[in-house]
Amino acid sequence: MLRHRGKMKWQGMFMPEHVKSLREYDWDNQNKTKPDLDQQQMELIEQTICEAMAENLALCFTYFKDGDFHLLIGKVHYVDTFRRELRIVDSHGEIDKIKLADLVEVRIN
């Protein structure tokens, strides 16, 4: 005689590692928002960029793009005031473009 198990038949078994990884996946996929910078913070970023360009120093850029924060380390090659973007040469010699409006933080590396 067959015995029906009811809902128990469809319950999945999750190991603690699976539950943890699913929670981390959900955390990573939450929408992030770009913080609003005030005038003083923007001036500090501009001052740091000017100092680094004068002394040919590498900078660590934190910027917000496509709903997430990104990190880029490199030297400022050119500041395009018309397009309001920076052209940065990274350690591989590639040129990356970052909009000034996307910048969150700039530090000397």
C-alpha cells in the first residue's frame, strides 16, 4: 500500500552553506544609491586631482556606475571640461573614462 506524504514531498533540503550563499546573493543584488556630494566634498576631490596631476601621483577613484560602486587606480591623463569627464591611465596602460558626476571619492594611492 502506498502512503501519500503530502507537502513533505515538495520540501527542498537546504544546507546552511546554501542558505548563507542565497542571502549573500540577495544582498549583492539590492539596488544601491549614489550618495549626494556637497560643494565642499566636490572641491576636495578637485583639489586632490589637481595635486596628483601636478606631482604625477596615482589616485584611487571610487565611482558609481550601473547601480554599483567601482574602484579604479591610476593616474589622471586628461581632464575634459567640455564633457566633464576624466581620462585615467591604469596600471595596464589602458585609458578609462569616468564622468565627474559619477565620482564618490578620490584618494592618493
